[in-house]
Amino acid sequence: MTGKKELMLAFGAFFFMSLHALAGSVVSEQEVVESETGEKTLKPLLIQQKSIDVTGDKKKDQIDLYGTPFEEKSPFFTSVEATITMPESSTKKIQYEDGYEPKIVFEDLNHDGVKDLFYFSATGGSGGFYNYQLDTLKGGEVRNIPLPDSPIIEGRFLDHYQASIKIPGLETITVDLSSRKEDYNRLGLYQDGKLNEPTELMVNPTSFYQIVKIKGYRGKGLKGYQSINGAYQADNIGTVETMYYYDQGKWNVITSSWVPAPSVK
């Protein structure tokens, strides 16, 4: 049974990434180098180029994002690296995770008055997960800013085709999964509405982040999406959406909300 909400999140993530990909598509032509033995290798491509102040000195820096396609014309890149060229200063490099359609968004997420580098790329897995990395170059030195920890969520099946979910900051949620009883009976999870053995829900880490404006707070924050699944990964029960704001050197949870899948009551 495919969870509609999970599909919606996957499409939403794809849409979000596609918007940025349009602005940061590959800007150099693919070069193939053939060795003396006839073996062909692909040279790194310039994926994205941006001129913007990321050090805080009021001078524009040159940011070039490079990657090597896994194969010719592939959207999956390996050896992803950003080169930051600063006027009258040394060049810095930042290494990133491999992934599909790598992209850097420039946003001041730690609220120090200087744009940070927020990198993301799709892993290509069925769960709709992305690689993320946040770095600041204020003062000319690269410093990584760890992303928020996912909320610790507990979930388990209950008798009568129900489940309970404990989300920090919210009252315990009980959901009705009776619309899926035939599937659960077939899998041996239930028998005549009684749970055959104690079974926990599948709580995934945050799979997708979105840069958002949080009402009442200066600048931007992050919104994380964390899916909760039932008997298997495609059995989506709902999503925990958490708003984060960076202040005094750490991420603070502003709000968490529960968004059930369409078939869950």
C-alpha cells in the first residue's frame, strides 16, 4: 500500500529542488578524456557559479560548484566540491556528499549578517532523502554548522488497528488505521483486531529541509519533514513537520505538528 502523503512529500521535495536546479543547472560542457589504453574518463563539470559576499568583507566572492558525472549525461555527481575564491585572499574548498543535481542556496541561516552556504542533493533512494550541509565562511574561514537533530519520536501499534505516536511538545496522538486492516491481517500483524506481538512504528530521520520564514523571528529558519511509517516503508501513516530557528549557536525547535496521511483518522 503506497502512502499518499509520502508520495506528496517526494513530489514536493522534487519540485523544491527543481526550482533551484533551474537557476543552477550545469554551466559547463562535458569533457571526455581518453587514455592511451582507450579508457574514457569524465572530467569534472562546473555545476553552479555564483558571485556573492560570503565572508562579510563587503566584497563579492566567486563560488564555483564542481562535480564529476557518474556517467556521461548523468544527473548523479561524484567528487562534489565548492571552490570559494576570495579577493586578495586564499582560495577555500568545501567537500560535499555525492548526489543527484547538487545545488547551493545562499541564505543567512545563523543570522550573523553574512550569507551561508546551504548545500543539498538528492540521494535517489525510495525514501526521498536528501544530503544536506550548511557552512559559513564569515571572516574567510570555513566553519560547518551542524543541522538540527531530528525530534525523538516514539510510535507503536495498538490493538483494534490503532497506533500511538509521542512527539516532543505535543500530546500523545492516537491514530485509526482500520482502513488498512486487510493489509495488516495479510501480513500477520493483526488477527481479529488483536496485535500478534508488540510492534513499533518505523520512525525515519528528517528526510527533507525547506528554508522558511518563521513568523515573529528575524530572517529565515528551517522546516524539517520526518515521515512515520507503519508495517513497511511505503505504509506511510503521516509526517511530523518541525520548524527550527538558529539562535545563540544552536538550533531551537519552534513548533512541531502532526500531518496524518489521507487514509488515517
